[in-house]
Amino acid sequence: MKRKDFIKAGTFAGLSAMFSNAFGGIFREKTEHFTDPKYRGVEGVWSPTNTHMVGNGFKVMNFFPNGKGFEERMSPFFLLDFNAETNFPPSEISRGVGVHPHRGIETITFAYKGGVEHHDSKGNHGIINPGDVQWMTAGGGVLHKEYHEQTYSKSGGAFEMLQLWINLPKKHKMTDAKYQSIAHGTKPEVKLPGNKGSIYVVAGEYKNTKGIASTFSPIHIYDIHLNEKGDCNFTLPPGFNTGILVVDGSVNVNGKEAAENHYVQLKNEGGEIQITANKKAILLVLSGEPLNEPYVSYGPFVMNTEEEIKQAIEDYNNGKFGFLK
């Protein structure tokens, strides 16, 4: 398929969630509430969506965007695709997502089970295993591909991954592409007292512990691991859009129950966030200052105007994103 046809068809491998208006999640309202204004309100708890394949290596449920403008509700976070635990059989050929472009965003992949390998047109190469994070800034344009790491692919087994897109502010849309490889052992860790678990600070800050990732707008990302009955509490800026994905286990967030693979949306207001694990749990906390800028998205491109989208397509067709096979 020619580059031009590839763009027109909208068949960017790994990006099918961008074109789906179907949203299977619902708000699961509970009768139990934290009425104390000390606690930040819970807007709702979303059920998992139906899964769909991204390429031939990722079986994902999409939490946002959902075709209903929710990308504005979680700005600057733009897309959240979650591959809940899936067992892949052994294969001599690595499954995954083929070469495709990005502009105007950052793509972040979290590994929980299995392994993923990355190549891009800037010469970056990385492998992430359980606990690791790869953080790619597409900026002005890059080609990349992601696929099952060779050793994992040959053995098969449990596979659990998450991909997050972060929209870049207008002034940084055309920044140079870069790649951050974040090994689990390098993530700043805050150990909770009483063997309750640990909080790994990927970005932003948690109680004076600063995260490892460099970012282009104010955000906080926590990788939280709680033991059974373990709990933690923290506050985040009231104006920041904030959500929590329950990757594994089940928890109570400010009086609302959230089961495995459910997503908790917090209200934009002040107050403490109190999390208690009903059983051993892994959580991803996302909180960011809204960009409050116009945006236009087309497949793998997220820009501020239609003209910038057209330019991205033209630049891609003219080979300005580099070369990758």
C-alpha cells in the first residue's frame, strides 16, 4: 500500500480505537459515599470495554477517547488502551504493530507481564519487561513499531500491557522526537509503612519524591502496588484531571468499589484520595493539568488545527518522518 493510500484508508496499525465511537463502559454508581469534604469526590467507575485487536499482538480495551469527547475530560491524557492479562501461545514470529507514524503526542507503554520491543526512525531501540516503561516523544514526527520481545514470543504465556498517549502543548508540538527507557529498578519508590505496598513515581511528584520521566506539561503518574488490605492516601491539585485504572486486584477509592480492569474518574475538586486494597492490587494513577487548547486528531496525529493535520499527512507522504523497516 502506498503511503498516500495508507493515510487515506486510516489503517494505521495499532490505532483502531481512534476511529471507534462504541464505548462499552458505564458508570457503576454505589450507594456508599464519603460525605466528608476532606475527601475528593468520585465521579464514576467505568466497566471494561469490549476488547479488540491492535495489530496482531495487542488485545486491548479502550477507556478513552471514547467518541464522546472524553479526551477533553482527561486532557492532557488523550488515549488509554489496556491489554488486560492475555495468554499468547509460543510463536517464532513476533506479534505486534507494524511501522506507523506519530506527530504531536507522546506514547507511553507500561509492561506488567511479558515483554515488548521498540524500534523507531530516530535510531532508538528498547525492550521492556515487567515493571518497565518506555516513553516516546513523537513531537514533530517519528515512525515506530512495537512487537512482542523475541524470548517472550518464543515461550508465550501471560501478557499484560498498557499504552497511554499524552497530548503535547501547542508550543511543543514540533519538538524533536526522543525516547526515554525507564527500567523498573530506576523508578523512585516510596515504601508504605506496615508492609502495605509501594508507590513508584513515574512522573510528577508524590509527597516530595519526584518522578523519573521528563514531561512537557504538569502531570503526575503513579504506579501503585498494594498488598491485601494495604492502603495509601494523597492529594492532587483540584484542577487537574485525575483517574485511576485498576490493573489487577480490587480496591475501594473514597468509598467506591472498583474491581479489576475498571477505571475510576475523580471529580475536579479538592480533597484527599484514599485507596484501600480489598486484595493485592496494581493501580495506575493519572493526573494532569488540562491543556485548554483546541485540538484536531486524525489517527496517529494530534495537532491544533486542520491545516496542521494536512501538513502532517503531507510530511509523512514525503518521507519527512524518517525511514524504518
